[in-house]
Amino acid sequence: MALNTISNSVLSDLSSENRYKNDPKDNELGQTAFLELMIAQLNNQDPLSPKENGEFIAQLAQFSQVEGMERLNSNFDDFTSSFTSNQALQASSLVGRSVTVPSETGMTDMNGVLSGVIDVTESTNNVTMQIFDDSGQLVDEISLGPQAAGEMVFRWNGGQLELNGELVTNYTPANGEALPPGKYTIRASATQGAEKVALNTSVSANVNSVTLGQGGAITLNLAGIGPVSIEDVKQFN
């Protein structure tokens, strides 16, 4: 048999489908296969015409690149797994806390209070706040008077109203009696000249549970509101 001829058994081993049947499909030529191919090449080269050193150096460089990429992929997978785990741990700590999100509808808390923020885009002669019950019926309408541009923080418990931390002393419920705790919708508008302009409203809600989705996306399941992306949260209370 010629020295530069690879035996049928070696060739069969290298080409067999069973040889690497357990290797990951996305890495057909791993470290083990690469080394075995090099060893087979060394064992079966023609001693009268050996490969040049440069060729072996090039192959070793290729092997180093393959090994480096495998380590990089492994480290990146570990980092991704660790990052996702940290996200899940941080998200779970939000359960039971209150957050403020853009919404007109909210649920009163355990103290019967519905709190939130009305965004006044520019100074106005009057801001009107309307309150609807869970059936959509208007149960109260409150004139808040002139307001400067900025955020108006409100706290309403069905019978009293606080605005920016101060009690609105001239407010009484529409029917003279405090409304019961429950789910309510807050709509606000500002008088700009002869027109009424709708204002954006945010409400505070309790985080009942947290869902970690594909790609690490975090969804908060809020009482009275439902699922909201954590990216939409304006404030953690």
C-alpha cells in the first residue's frame, strides 16, 4: 500500500454518518472532529513529501479560531442566561408594589383611594375631571379651576379629593355621598380658549404578578388594568 494512501478503514471512519451523530447539528466540525482530521492527515502524509510548516501553522490557526468561537459562544450563552435570571429576579420583586402607568381606568387600593397624574400640557383657565364607574356611567364631575402647565397629582377616595398634596376643600361628591371602592375611569380636559382639550391621564395600580416573555420582555399584570409592559411604567411607587 502506498504511504500517501489513506486506508479504507480510516476513510470510512472519517466519512461515517455515525461518527458524529451525537454532535450538535449547528456545529458539524467541532474541536474533536477538527483534531482527528489533523491527526489522520499527519499519520497518512507522504514522508517523502511532507506538508510545509506553513500549511500546519495555517491549520492550527484555523483550529484556534474554531476553539475561540466556541468559547465565546459558550460565554455569551452563560451571560444571556445570567442576565435573564437577574431580570426575572428583579421583576418578581415588583409583585405587591404600586406603579403608575398611562391609563384612564384604575382600581381603588386597599384604602379605597384611586391616585394618579393628569398631564397639563399648557396653562389653562380650568381643568375638568370626570369620573365614570365600572358600567361607564358618569358619577362625578369636578371643576379644578385654573392650572399651570405640568403634572397634577391627584388622590380621590370617593368622598375627598387631594390635588398636589393639598385637600380640595370645596369638593363634595355629586350625590352628596362618598362613592364605594371599585374600578373607575378618570377623564380630564382643559379649557383652551373656547375649546376643551383632552388631557393624558395616568393611574397607580398594584402589581398582581409578573410575566417574563420571549427575549426577556417583562409584562406586569396590574389590578384593574391588566397586562402592561414594564417599559410603559412612568413611576415605581
